[in-house]
Amino acid sequence: MALKNKIEIMILGIAALLTFIGIYLAFLYAPTHVAMGDVQRIFYFHVASAWVSYLAFGITLIGSLLYLKTKTMKWDMLAHASAEIGVVFCTVAIITGALWAKDVWGTFWRWEDMKLFMTLVLWLIFVAYLALRANSLPGKKRANISAVFGIIGFLCVPLSFAANRIWSHFHPTVIATSEGSLQDSMVLTLVVAVFAFTFVYLFLLKLKINLENMRENIEEIKQQIGDMNG
């Protein structure tokens, strides 16, 4: 138990440190973009949150596959916890992207842009995943349905990621293209932001799993007390 607490504290410390460094780099170290100005600084948080949402949904995929293979509930718990956090980070990515777009494009959203559309579809799928779990009977039946839904939902992740590479629309392709080439200081800032958000995700995931374990233990104690009284 002590080791687990130390690991959690270490993850939280790294997340906090990298977050503070990332904020400093984004607002004070990275240069102002020549064309877009200071609004471009949203980019670092936008990309980092989008990356973490992909990572979180990827963990949901892995947890779902492992659950279907082993029928062990801990994998269902991992998939669910990661999906909840993924929806939060995907929401942040959509909101920061809309704020950026409003200044650059003059509108919050362009429905004809496939990158935006596929990201919205991805978000809606995992919101539906969470709604399905909330309205399904607990236990193996809910876990089985959720696992299948989580696996299918992940198919939108590569489509969301590669949409602006497949369909050339408005959303810029920043990584590995001359169109979106970044200065070294911008690359450093982006890398730190991505690592910061990743460690925030890891801490939230561990916290969520701990809370779910506590909830299950409480439910078991209630059931035992009920059996004794009965």
C-alpha cells in the first residue's frame, strides 16, 4: 500500500511540475506565431489534450479486449475509467480548437472539415459509451456490451487522427509537414505539454480506479451486512 501511495505521489508530482513548465513555455518561452499571433498558444494545450484523448480511448480498447478474453472485471473497470477521462480530454480538445478556430477562421466550427467532424463523432461515441454503462444493469452483461462498444468506438481514433491527411481541408497538419513546420522552441513546448497532460491522465486514471475499488468494497460490505441481517 505504501508503495502504491508513493507511485501516486510521484505521478502527481511529475504531472504538476511538467504542467507548470508547460504553461511557462507556452506563454513566455515559445515565440509568438507570425501569422496567427498569441492565439496560437492555445495550440499546445489543444494538441496535448487531443493526444491524451486518443491514448485514453486506446487504453479503453486494450481493457475491453482483455476483459473479453479473461472475463476479469478489473479490465472492465480500467476500460470504463479511461473512457471517462478520455471524454474529458476530448471535450477540452474540441473547446480549445473552437476558440482557436474562431480567431483564425472567423467561426467556431466548420462542418465540412473532416478532422473536426470525425473528432466530434469520436466524442459522441464515447459519450454514448458512458451513457450505455450508466443505464445498463451492473455486472457481466454491462461489461460485455461495454467492451464491444469500446472496441468499435476506437475505430474512430485513427480516422480522427488521420482525417486532415486523408482529406485536405481547413485543419492544419502540424506534425511532419512543411505546412505545419514548427520552430525548435515550439516543438519543445509541445513535447512538454504532451508529457504533462499524459501524466495528468495517468494520475486521474489511478485515482478513478482507486475510487471504483473503494466503491466496490463498500457495496460488498453492504451486501454482507444485509445477508447477516437477513
